[in-house]
Amino acid sequence: MGRSRLLAAFAVAAVPVYFLTAWIGLQSVDQPHRVDPGQTFTATVEALVYLDGGPVPLDMPPASDLVTLRLGVLAPTDWAVDAMRWKAGGATGVLQPAPDETDVYQVYYAAPPGYAWRAFRGGDRAAAGGETLRFGVDLKAGAAVGLHKVVYMTWNQPPYMGEKPGGTPPPSSAPSAAPSTDVYPWPYPNPSVIETTVAVGDVGPAPQVVAFEPADGAADVARTTDVRITFDRDMDLASLRDGGVRLFGGPVWYREDRPAWHTGTPLDPDFVPPPWGPSPVPMQVFYNSATKTAVIDPLEPLLGHTVYTVLVTDQAKATDGVPVDQVRTASFLTEPGPEPPFFSDVPPDHRFRVAIETLYRAGIVGGFPDGTFRPDDSVTRAQMSKMLVLLLGIHTPEPDPVPPFTDLPPRSGDPALDYISEATRAGITEGFDDGTFRPDDTVTRIQLTRMIVRASQAWLSAPGPGYSAGFADVAPADQSFVDWAFYNDLVDGKAPGRFDPWSTATRGHAGRILYGVWQRMNGGVPVPANEPTGIAGMVTLGPLSPVEIPGVPNSRPYEATIVIKTEDGAYEVARVRSGPDGSFKAALDPGIYLVEPQPGTNRLPYAPPQVVKVEDGAYTRISIAYDTGIR
């Protein structure tokens, strides 16, 4: 039976049984470490004969004490394997080419690109356990200068063409077809393999990684960073792009001690990824031969606060073909990325995002049930009344409010009635001459400006005498409202000299103006809790003298601006100013905040930031000590 037909028969299911099996195990290879291009050299492969038991499918030839003399050589395709001899005891012989067996070698060890198996076979020989067997192989190197792999293999039984657990059904064709990835070569023993390398021409040592940038263990790395790897030798760019350097996001890679009978993978077989990931990062690879630096350019910004690992695998080769001698890695942590937007229609680059999200955190504005804010929708009179009442912190829930307007029926259950009543009593909003409020009417730009200035004038800076915002289309009765708002950077014009007072104001514009007022209110954030909560404390400045004098104070109260942010420092929540006596107070919801005292000019005086926890129903007291720098 021909070899291909024999192997085709192994595709059927079979039950393994144990027999006494003779087999050959390769021990060592003696060959030159370096040869010239085109040079013919001899490799001596030493092996031992074993007698051992192992599982054999019932439909395979019966086991015996005979061993088949065979050897395969994996070498570059432009190399020649000219002759194959064997010697055991006092006997010698020649192995003949066996091209019909090359597929068996390919099943056990797939040839990488540019390489091919050459199969040789001799006759059967009576096995004597412990007998030494030597193969003599004549090889002729190709013209390519570099370090090349040469692999030697022998096997006793062909691979059983069965199905791997969870794999695809066994192939129905002979192994002369493309080998299946689900071939299960379980017959005992496994093939015996030795991997070697031969340097052709003048090649250098294995290249080494000199430095990683970012360095291993680096933190807060910019999400737009490029990864740089500097080598001590000039590298081949094609090898770097073809798996020589890789970038992964997620858990770091680790080493695991487990045997591997060959290194037929681009990574060291003992260097494995965690079982839960990581994910490869799409990237480009560039190379600067002047600095011997490879640059990994991710095709999109890296994720925030994520571990990334860059790997240099044994596919990375110097220009003379010598690969790196070991896998090298460096892991780094990126900086926190931007938080996802609160509202689906307010993306990170929206011009009003900071204002809208800050006011949302403060409980002054809200969104819609579908997760949108609708910044381009018109803002209504009822919506503005609620926002201004919450901004001032004057809301007191009333079960049955009675608004003083004919179009707002009392006890209707509409929560907007309570806010409208409070805004009217505070003088923020007004009704119309016919006794109506018209809550669903849209607010114009001038109406919005009037409301804002009435509500926040106590926190705004007064324009100087004769000041004018310079808008010709604003009526004299409204000029002072626009002047106050423009002077305090709450509003802008539509064009030079044009305010466009009667165009409709949007929810986004309202958020922008409310945010400007909120920043000037010294932390007057409305607190929805029943009990007051926040941060209060004292600010001091010192030392006032480089020498401590008993009985003489070396510090004093200090007026300073204190910025209060969310715990991660991403968003400003409140801004307060301590008084001449150094005291300050900021109303805040319960939670954890980052308190950042603002430094003086030239960074002095300076006070370090603090993380403060605000408990429900109480003010957390802290002390802030500014350092003058006097020593």
C-alpha cells in the first residue's frame, strides 16, 4: 500500500491498545555554527533506539521490534540536502528521498514561510534497546546571509488522523492534501525533534533591546503616545512588521513553567498570555535605522487607565537575519481617559459639555428619560424657573402650591408649579399683564438675560460708570441687563454690535449662562439633602519669619481661592474664597471631593491638595496651610 493510501486509512476512528513499540529518539547534532554562502557542510545527528509501550490504533500495522530508519530535515527552500547516510554498530547504509512522507512532517511541525521539509527513509532494522544510531547529512547553504533554522525530526508512527476533542471531523483525504489543524497525533511516542541554527556569512550576535519608551512600569502615559523600542543592532523592518513587535491591551503577559517539545511559535512557548485576554492593538510599525529605534504607532488613541504590554518576539531579526534571543516585554499604564458623557447628545467636544455636566452634578439641570439633554431645543419659561430656583438653593417643597397666575391651576400635581411660585416670590420671573405665566412659552435671549441678572446680581461685578456692551439692537429698558451680563462674561453677541435679543434661547445657552453664574457664587451649590452638608474650614499663611520667636505668631489668616473638584479631579464642583479672617464654607452633597487651594503668582504661596469626605448631615472641617516659602 502506498504511503498516502495508508495514511488515508487512518482517518477512520480507532481504539488504542498497548503494544511493545520500538522507536528512535534524537540526542544531539554536531554541525558547524557558521558557514559561507553556498558552502556544503555535514551534520552528524546522533540518536538512541528505545523499546517502550504505547497506544497504537487497532487498524495500524502490528507493532514489532523493527524500527524504520527515517529522518526529515527542515531548512530554507534554497538550501540543498544532498545525501543522507546512517551507521549503527558495524552496519552502514543510505537513506533515500521519501517525498511522499513530507506531509507527515508537516503535520507534526508546520514549515514557516521560506522553509520546506525534505524527507528521507531507509529500510527497517531490528531494534536493540540502547543502541546508538548516527545519521550523516550533507547540506548546501543558500546565498542569503543570516542566521537560519535547521530542524531534524524522526518518527515511528504516522499521526492518527482522528478528531481532536471539540475539533472538526477528521479529513477524508490523504495527508498529501493540506494538513488539518484538527489532526490529533496521539499515537505513542511523539516524534523526536531537535532545532538548530546555522549562521551563513558574517553575522553578528543576537540583537538586544536597549530601551523601551514608555519604560516598563511607567504610569499616566499619554493616550496618544507612540511606543519606541531601541535595539543595539540595525533591525529588519519587515520582520518587525511581521510579528516581531506587538502591542496588547489588557492584563500583562506572564511566564509559565511547562515543557514544550519544540518552539514552533513566534513567541517563546513558555511565555503565554493570561487566560482572560489581552486584546491586540491595531498599529503601524516604523523604523529609524539611524537610532536603531522601532516605533509602534497605534491606529487609534489608547484607552484610558489601561495596561498595555509591548512584546519583542523571536520573529524580530537584525538585518543579517539573526533573531532576538529571548522574548522581551514592557508594560505601562495609560492616563485616565475622558469620562463618557452623561448625555448621549452632548459629546466630549460639545462646546457646552462642561457647563451642562457640572450643573447636572450640582442638581441644577436635568435630562430626559431617553438619556438626552437636547441642548439645541428651546428652553421654556417653566424650565428656566426651576433651574434658577435650584441655582439659588431656595427650593422648599410645598405639597399644594398656589401660583399667582390664571393659567396655572392649583393642586394640579404638576411639580413645576412649586418652582414657578418660588421664582415669582423671589422676583426672578414675572407674569404677563393678562395674569398668565405661559409656562410652555419659549424664552428669548433678552428674557433669559433678565432672569439671570435678577437672580444673580448679588454675585456679579458691577460695570463701571458709562460702560456699554455696545449692542445697537437692545432696547434702552433692557440695556442695563445686557451690560451686566456681558461685563461678567455670561453672554455673547451674535455678531459685532448685534445681540439679537428676540431670538429663541436654547437649553444649551441656558446651561452656559447658569454655569457662569454658578462659578461666581462661592460654592453656593444647592443641597437637596434635608440637613446642610459641605466643607468648611480655615486658611492660614506661614511662616512669616524664618526664625520662630516665642510668643510671636508665625502665621496669619489668609484670603485665597479654593477650588473643589470631583474625587478624580476631572470636574470642578465649587469655587469659594476665604474671607479676611481665613474662614470659608462650601455647601456640597455627601461624597468624596478633591480640594485644590489655588497658588499665588510664581507658584507661591502654595498649599497641597486634599481629599475630603463629606458625610451626610454635617460640614466637614479642614485646615488649609499655605507655605510662603520663607526659610
